[in-house]
Amino acid sequence: MANAPEQSVIVVGAGPTGLALACELAAAGVSCTMLERRLAPSSQSRAMGLYSRTMEVLDLRGHADALVALGKPVSRMVPARGARVDFAELDSRFPYLNVIPQSRTEEVLQQRALDLGVTIERGAEVFGLAQDASGVTLQVRAGDGEWEESADFVVGCDGAHSVVRELSGIAFRGRTYGIAPILADVRLRKPPPDEVLMISGHGGVLVSVPYGDGLYRIAAARRDRPWTRDPVTLEELGEVLTRALGFDPGPYAPEWLARFKIHQRLADQYRTGRVLLAGDAAHLHSPLGGQGLNLGIQDSVNLGWKLAAEVQGWAPAGLLDSYEAERRPQAERVLRATDRATRMATTHSAALTTLRRTALSKALSNRRIRRFAGETISGLRADYSRRGAPGRLAIRAGRRVPDLTVPRLGGAPVRLYSLMRDGRFVLLDLGEDDGCTALTEAWGSRVSPVQVGAALPELPGVSTLLVRPDGYAAWVDDTSDPAGREERLRQALHHWCGVEGPAPRRPSGTTVEAIPASSPAPLPEQEQAPVEQP
């Protein structure tokens, strides 16, 4: 390209996924500009809420408390009559679905992004993209003007009809369902129970979510109601509700009525050269279960620190490509699960509906199955560990690290997540000496060591734990071979945090290697504590 990039990263799309990514990058000290086609933030509620793991990853950077204050905690989901999932049983600081309109989530993240110095250009439409080994150039227009923006990297967070994805030539394979659900934010004179309610039967499904203050999010789909551009009326909504609930709940004072298509699509790849995708630009699925926004925000938190490491010049080989390797399988699982649930919930077969209801009721009466279902729906079971990796410890590399109470040596106990506000790796050193803590000094600000003054009951047998900036375990060591602990940590730090010394800031326009054909090779496994690849 003729000119050096003007900023490190351009994020296209200022919805929750893009804003969460911009916050991650800015918190890590990476200059970031956002381009958004809309002139103003959306006032529509759209996505209905944030599950436990999404709240946790937002808590890592201090966003969660503001979202809790604006939301309504709902601790129970009823996926069928006689069946329930209790989020209150979850091991999390957020054992509930935080029901909050997407517009309020955007408000919180946008203010945080602005506070961190992110530039948000609204009314800016991207219509061209070119990249080479040194950077990306975007053609942008607004009103009567056109100009170019350049950056080291561009991330498309611009939704289902992503211009970045299309201009980059990334295929978006999948299909469109033959049903056209209704979405409504409405008040009800005779509301259903104050919980997330799902009712299926007669070829249709109804989802009801309480927003609080008498307002409900209603989503309803019928197989015999194909797509139409006709506007949704209150009368049509009342008919659908009455048929599903068995009584007329009396909908009134709608704040939003809409009809939309359901797509199931997945990008062939999440990265091509210096262009990446996140959120709905990378994956679309049935909204049954409300996973879309949560999946996108977790994409951003996984990508943010890896992209920051690449821009700042200390990323080890293969780190940035581990974003797709870790997040695309999560999307594949959600696509399969929501597709299966949608087809079952909208079946015309009364026998299948009864069988589904009976099976769910029986399965969820078992506390262990109910807890497993809650952990899966809430995202707490998201797992980046290698299949077949040793599992003799309470935690292994790639697994979520809960928000432990850490008894610091010589200091007051503190929540683990509160130690991760600045997006660094955290080393929990439970050893009897300070050798591992001292070793991290060679990696400077990339690692924050914490000497733990007492055993952690949640982590029996663990002597050292390196926690990734997104709250997952990077490396775990046990207590069986203390003599070799420092050398094993050194290998892990090389693998995850690059070489020792001050982090070199890669100059804008520096050539980066092409995407490797395979994932990075793991370090040789140690007998006592193998180091796992990202």
C-alpha cells in the first residue's frame, strides 16, 4: 500500500460485539477506530439478555456492574411444561440470565469505549476493501463525501449482512428457515410466570421473557405462517399468544413489533490475512435460547487480547489463528443445538411434542442433568482444552477459571477477576518460594504475578496457574515436582507470552506471516504438567 496504516485496528460495526472488541483493544493500549453505518445507536431492544459466562467475561474488564444495575436477573428457564433449568444452582457470581435490552448493553459498552479513547465514526459506510502483507485500506463514504481509512488490521463486526465479509470473499454457507417469527416488546394484562418460558405445540413455539416493569419480550413462530412483509399487528400477536398459552394475556402498549427471517449460516473462515470476523458477521443461528449476542461478545473477548499481542509485536506463532480454532467450534455447537431445538419445537406432530415435553421433564428432574443443562446454556461449559488432554487436576488448560477468592500473601483477599481489569495474564503462584513470581519479571507488563498465601480449595493439587486475559487457564502445574516448576513455567510463558524482554511494538505496515496451514505445534509434553497449545 502507498501509505502506512493510520491506526492499529479498525472495527467495522458498533454493535455490542464491535464495542466489546474495541474496549478490549483500547484497554490493552491499541489504537482503535470504529466505523458504523448507523447515524445513532439503535433504540430497539433486539437481543434479550446476557448469560452467566458473558457477564463473567465482561466482569473481567469491569463492565458487569453497570449492566447488572440496568438489567433484571431471571434465575429460571422453563423449556417445556413441567421442566425447568435453575440458573441459581450455577457456580458463578452471576447465577442468572441478566435480562437487559441490547440497546442498554450498547450504551454501557459505548461509554466505556469512549472513556478508553476509542474513536467512533457514525454514518460511515464501507464500500471497498484492499489488503496486502502490510495492512488494510477501506473505502468509506458518508453523505456526499468519500475517503480512505487504513489500519494494520480490520475486524468485521457488521452483522448478518457483513460488508467486510463479502468484500473479503469469505463464504457464508447455510440456509434460511421457512418460518418467520414475530418479535414484540409488549405489556400483558395477564402475564405468564416471571421466568423465561418456552411453550411449543401445534407447529409453533412461544418464548416469553420478563424485562421488568410489566414489559415482556415475546418471540413466536408458527410453521404455517411463512414470511411476509406485512407489518405485525397487536391483533395478530394476541391470537398467537392465546393459542400458545391457552388464555388471552391481553397484550397492549407495544414498544416494538417486528417480523424477521431466521438464518443458519457459518463463515468458512474467521480470518483471511489481516481481516477478521466476529459476531453475526461470522455466524447466524435460530434465536431460540437467546445465544447470538452472547456468542458475539465472547468472540470479542477471545480475539481482543490476541489481536493486541499481534499488533504490539509479542504474539507467539499461531496465537492469532487460535481465535478461529477456539471460537468457530463453539459456533458450530450452538448452530447444531439451536437448529435441533427449533425443528423439534415447531413440529406439527403432537406425538413428538408430547415425547419432547415428557423427556425434558424427566431429564431435568435430575439435579445433575439440570445443572449440566444450566452450565451449557449459560456458557460456563465453554471449553478450549485439547481433546484427550490429561484431566487429573481440578482444572486443565483451556478450561474456564472461576472467579476465585485469592488470599494474597501479605495482602487482603481479592476476587481473581478484579485482578484482570487491564487485560494481562495473571500468574497464581501457590509455591513455597517466590521463584515463579520472580521469573515473570522477564516478561514485563505482559504477566501480573500474584503470590497466594493459602491453599485454594477449588484447585486441589495445583501449585501454579497461568490465567489467560479472557479468563481461561493457559497452563496448570501440580505439586508433584517442585524442582522443575520454574523451567516448566518458562516454557509456558514462551509459548503464550512470547520471548522475554520488553514487548516490541511492531511498527505499522510491518509484514506479517501468512496464515499457517495448520494450528501451532504444541510444546513437548512434560510428564507431570503438559503445556497445551493455544
